[in-house]
Amino acid sequence: MDIEQLYVELKPLLFSLAYQILGSVTDAEDIVQDTFMSLHENEPTDTQFIKAYMCKVVTNKCLNKLKSSSKQREMYVGPWLPEPLVTRRNNTNDPLEQFISKESTSTAYLLLLQQLSAVERVVFLLRELFSYRFEEIASIIDKSSGNSRQIFYRAKKRIGSASKKNTVPRNISTTLTEQFVSAIATGNINSLLTILSTESVLYTDGGGKTNAALRPIVGQELIIRYFTTVRDKVPAHFECFVHEINGNPGIIIKIGELTFSVISFQIKENTISDIYIVMNPEKLYHLNK
């Protein structure tokens, strides 16, 4: 078996699966790396089903990771948000794009998946996003195909119609993001009134390691008050960059070479309905490598 070729072919799939289960870029990368390293020691005898085998290994590692970190998640300070994934739309040289472009990796979608149990999340992703047959899923999670089918439909019912991707024309997403950048960069915070929905919600993830709101901030006025207050506390030489964040236009704020925060959005009816700001330095470390 050519492990290097296998790595090229399967890494995008395995990383996408691990990231959507865990919501962590760093952990997903580590698990995929460990999975391929283990092949040198425990090469499967039947290479015909190597993709299913690798998915099973990654899935088991993810489930173990979730179990070991469950207590830590319960103790997490303030809102928990997934680690931001910087994507590169229309980069045909990046195999990961085949999963990022057609699968939903938006912050809102990843948060939605957190409502499911670990096993439900795995089954739902394998079926809904990766189109695995229930027989294949059963072999990966060590359950019957009938049981896998029940788990899938239970998971789909739990998250309901909200699981459907909220498609927004790209020009609208880009325009709103650029207007948001302009408001933050110029200090004209009140201009956010024109792009925020009346019931907008702001989530800030500092993880207890930086100054962030401990609860979601609801409503235009309170959100504008928050940005008016914090902007004066950000060093004057900060810079805002529009990037693809989790498959959609988002913002990276840098102070020198250091990533200070990453902002992503959920857009509904041509306005920003949710704002997600990751400030926890541990979740931004992979962007500073």
C-alpha cells in the first residue's frame, strides 16, 4: 500500500470529518496525522475497504477525544465556538475545497451539530454530508445498519429544518462583511444599524483567557454598545482583513503578525443575524504558525 498516495487522497475527507465532529482544527489535524502514522504499524489486510477503515479509525479517535474533553467543555468559560477554519474558495489546487465548498462548515452549522450526541453527530455527518450507506456507517460505528438508520433519523429530527444550509448570494455576504469591516476600522459603529437585524445575537469566545462577554449579547443597541466600548481597548495599529472563514466571507483582525480575533457571520434575509467572534488565543494558535 502506498501510504503517501493514500494520504493525498484521503486527508481532505478525514480532516473534514474530524473537524466537523470536534469543531477543532488543531485536534482534527492531530487525529488525521495519528491515523496515518498508525498505518505503518497496523496496516489493514483488506485494502479494498481502506477508506471505510480510515473513517472508522478517525471516528473512534474523535469519540475518544470528545469523552476525554467533556468535562473541560462543561467547565468552559463563556460561549463555546468552534476553531475558525480559513478556507480558500475557488482554489482548485486544494483538495479540501471539494468538501468545504459543497459541505456546510459554517460556524452556525457546526454549533447546530453540537446539539447532537457524539454518535448522532458521526452518523448524521457520514450520511447527510458524505452520503455513506447505512451498511457502511454500521461498520464504522460498530452498530447494525437498522440501528444506524434510527440514529440518523433521530438526529435529523432533533436539528430539524435548521440543518439545511442557509444559502445567501455571495455578493450579499461579501458586501455585508465589507460594511462590517468599514464600521470597525473607521470607528463609525452606528453604521452597523443598517446591516444588523433587529434581533441580532453576538457570541464572543474568550475561553476565560481574554476579555470577552460571558453571555450572548442580544439586540442591535447592545451589540453596538459592545463594539463602541471594546474598540477603544483594541491597540490602535490593528488591521482587519476579509478572508474565507468556514466557507463564507469573514474577518481576521491582526495586531502586527498576531491574530487577535476572527469574526464570522450568519446572514438571513440580507442582514446579519448572528455574529461569532473567537478571541481565545488557544483557538487562534493554528493561524499564527
